Amino acid sequence: MSNLTGPNIQLNELGQLHHFLTIEGLKQHHLVEILDTAESFINPKTREIKQVPILRGKTIMNLFFEPSTRTRTTFEIAEKRLSAQVESLDIQTSAAKKGESLLDTLWNLQAMQTDMFVIRHAQSGAAQFFSQHVAPHVHVLNAGDGQHAHPTQAMLDMFTIRKHKGSIYDLKVAIVGDVLHSRVVRSQIQALSILEAREIRVVGPKTLMPESPDAMGIHIYHDMEEGIKDVDVIIMVRLQNERMTSALIPSEKEFFKLYGLTKERLALAKPDAIVMHPGPINRGVEISSAVADGPQSVILEQVTYGIAVRMAVMSIIMSNAAQLKQHHAEQEAAQASLNLDDPLTLDAIVEANS
Ligand code: NCD
């Protein structure tokens, strides 16, 4: 079982990523390494994402306990581009239905020589729970857990911003919509602040905002026009109706009237502002078709970059594992030579041979 605990729950003893569960607690160099590695997978001329043999012989299992289109498919494509063996399980239709416990399912799947699990689950903390119960050589990637985190989505968003703006540093970013229930927004805010965005604004009605914004280092706006004024990046997010326990907005029509991103409103942001959305988009609820399909929208680019970014995370984790193995081998070798240099040991050998 993994012995990673505390704040370094996802880092190995060399401070490198062993799992990828959350953006929280990571250093800038961890994020930059992911962005730079993702860049290396994209052919600069054709913009095609390369096929590389980095994970040949490795088995990756995608466990989706919650529905997903983009995340699941781009993970699968990324795994195949890295030449891994890929298995995807729709867990809703498998053993869980027959009463098998989650951990028994996990251990059975691990026994099939799995090197890495990609997990999406409706329960916050699910990926971390799995990471604490897998064998030490097995890695867990969080593909979205409840309202908690969606770290690869945040990284593909950072990648898309960097592609268009050169860097995250000094940018003004507005995130609009259901901030309260969104795991994507939580991870985005952490990534933006680690990468030193100048200003992070969240925009929406009181009922959809976090209770302690100061702790998150963000500025809250309830007025859409004010909130997106002069920003470099607008990130729209969906109303997470499945996570609302009561009606938190009067109606979708009303929401669009107050917070929907229209062409007129977009004109308040910087002229070269980009419009992003993790998907799925709801046209006429949080975004108009004219904006979603318009020249400032980079929504579909986000999906494409998701492949390169997920390849980056997986290849970094496997390369870290190889480095750790090497480190342990060197430590053992150093220990062995120490023992040889030890005069007591030499004396003992001489005596034993005399
Ligand atoms: C998001 C998710 O599932 O967290 N989508 C995604 O992964 N691209 C956002 C959402 O469901 O609104």
C-alpha cells in the first residue's frame, strides 16, 4: 500500500509527482513541467499530437464511475498516443452492481498488472482514497472527484491560456457561473494562483459563490458587466444542477439574462480576450451560440490540448517512477560500497577466509 500521506499525498520522496490528485500544494515547477512536456508532444508545424513509445508495456485502466465524454475520450487517446495498453471500465455496469466493495474491485483490477488508474467518481476524495490503497508501484490520476478537484482539466486550461497569452503571469482572469459546485473551478483557481495570475475574479449570484472567498485569494463579483471588464480570459462554467440540493437560481432564462456571455458583454473584456469553457456547454444558459462559435472562443482547442496535457502528466509520472527506482538502486549501491570500505567488515572477511 502507498505510504504517501499529509500534504505530500501525491509526491514521492524526491518531491516528484507519484499520483496526480489535486493542484493544491504543488509548486510552480511541477505545473511548468507539465505545460512544457505537453508542448513537446505537439508538432509545431502540423499541430498534430505525436505518437510516442513512452508507455509501451504499461497498462492503464480508466475507471469512470460518473459519465464523461471529453475527459474519458481524451484520456484514452492520450494513453494510446503514449503506446500504453488501455482498458476502460464503465463501472456502473460491472461488479459494483453485484455488491462487490470498491476496494475489492480495485484490488482485482490491480491484480491484472495495472500500472496506472484514471478515476472519475461522484464522491469528493475518491481518487485520494484509491491512492492510499493501491500497491506502491501503482499510480492514480484524478479525472474529477465530486466537487473537489479536476487537476488535468485545470492544466489543459492553463496550457490553452499560455498558448494564446504566452504566460499566465500578470493576467486578469474571470470565471463565471456555478463556482460553488465546480471541481474544475477549484482546480483552476489553484493553478492560476500558483502560476501567478494578476487577478482571479469569480462572477455569479451569491447562491453559487463559495463562503470564504478570501481563503481562495479571489475577488467576487455579482455583476457580470463589472466582473468581466478588461479581463484577458473569460472562463464560463456550467450550472452543476446535479449537485444542487435546492433551486439556487430562479430559472435558466433568468440566469442567462444576468450572467450569460453574449457578444455585447464580451465587448467589455479586453479586445483580444479569449473565451473558455470546460464543457459540456449549455447554449442559451451560460453562453450564447454567437460567442461559443465566435472568433474569441477557444473551447474546442481546450479539448485538443487535453490530449497533450494528459500525455504529459502520465509520462512525467512514469518517468518519475523510473528515476525513483534508479535513486533507490544508487542508494543501495552506495550502501554496499560503504560496507566494503568499512575496515571492520574487511577484517571480518579476512578472518572468515583465514
Ligand atoms: C467538467 C466535469 O466533469 O467536471 N467537464 C469536463 O470534465 N470537461 C465540467 C462539468 O461537468 O461541468
